[in-house]
Amino acid sequence: MARLRSNTFEFIVDSEQEAMDLIEAYKEKQIEEGYTLTKYNTVYKSKKDRKTHEIIEEYWVVTVTKKFEVM
């Protein structure tokens, strides 16, 4: 009997374009690698200087969840 298993992966990338490209790559590989992409999300994060409030670091957190059958 086959069971469904789910794995969630989290990545940090430097730009919004990289985040979108990563999600598209997972979408394209679904059939080839035998999984279903059930959830994906991109969240923008930044760190600001305490005194000047200028952004000193920015990044995007990409989360993808894939579901596949396990024998």
C-alpha cells in the first residue's frame, strides 16, 4: 500500500526574481521527478539600521512543499 509523504523546503535568495525562478523550477520538475507541488510561498525580509532606519540587508524566503507517494 502506498502512502503520501510531504516535504517542506525553505530557501533564502537575494532577489525576487531568484525566488520566482526557484518556484518555476519546482513546478517544471513535478512530472519528471514524480511529486506534486502542493504549496509555495515567497516572503520579503529586510533588516534596518537602528539609528538611520536604512535597509542594510534584504532577502526573500521561499518555502515549497512537495507531496509524493512512498511504497
